[in-house]
Amino acid sequence: MNPHTHFAQLARYNVWATRRLVDAVAAVPEADYRKDTGLFFKSIHGTLNHLLVGEHMLWYPRFAKGVSPKLALNDEVEPDRDRLGQALKGGAANWLPLIESWPAERFEGELSYTNMRGQAMRLPFAATLAHVFNHGTHHRGQVTAALTALGHPCPELDMVYLLQEESKA
């Protein structure tokens, strides 16, 4: 599989899974949404906020513009849950056009950026991009576990369901 096809598929999955999760979380009462459920970022809100920070406010600018914003992984950047959900959906939608804009050889190169400690980093471009999508999957899984533990329904987020939907279209 060529890198454009592979990463475009991951970007489509990211959009699909993010939308499904944000829509499911919208029905959760505020107390449960903010409750410490033992996640690394404590609550559903803390974890979704971390996804916004990590995926869209740190990694996206590194890949899209070659800049590394100064943020901590637990900075609360959007306290309003509705705006946070919209920001997550919008941010997820930004990846596909970016991926499609890169020449194939870009995936063979390196990503240079500055980490949160101010250190210059150089990592394999494609593997680091894969990390971004894997990171989102990891934290969406944490949120679905919290939903289940709190007694709320959670969406099915397995990628195979997206693939089945796409094959019918």
C-alpha cells in the first residue's frame, strides 16, 4: 500500500471515530463527563481535551507548518464541552487534506520539531504520523472504557466498521 492510501485511510478513520465518540459523549450528564474515572487525564473531559492538545495543537502544527507550540499535555484549552467536541471534529478533518498535499517521498523523510522540553527532535516521518493516529485510538479507547464504567452506552469504534461502511458506499 502506498503511503498516501495508508495514511488517508487512517485520517478517514480518525474523522469517523472522533465524530462517533463526540456524538456519544454529548448525551453524558455533566457530572459523569467531568468525573475522575481513573484515566491518565482523569475524566472524559480531561482526556478529550488532551486529544485536542496533542493531536491538533501540537502534532498538527509540527506536520503542517514545522512549528512546535508551547503547550503542556494537560493544559485545558477548551473548558466548554460543546466547543471541545466541535474542535475535535474540525481538527480531525484537517489531516486528510494535509496528507494528500504531500509528495510520496515526504513519507520517507524525517520530521524535525522541538519537543515540550525545548529539545530538537528528528524522527521518521511516517512512523511519527502513525503515532499521531495510534495515540488518538488509544485515548478514544480510554473514553469508551470510562463510558462503559459509568453505565453509558458507547459507540463501536473498530476500524473494520468504517471499512464496511466505505465498501457499501
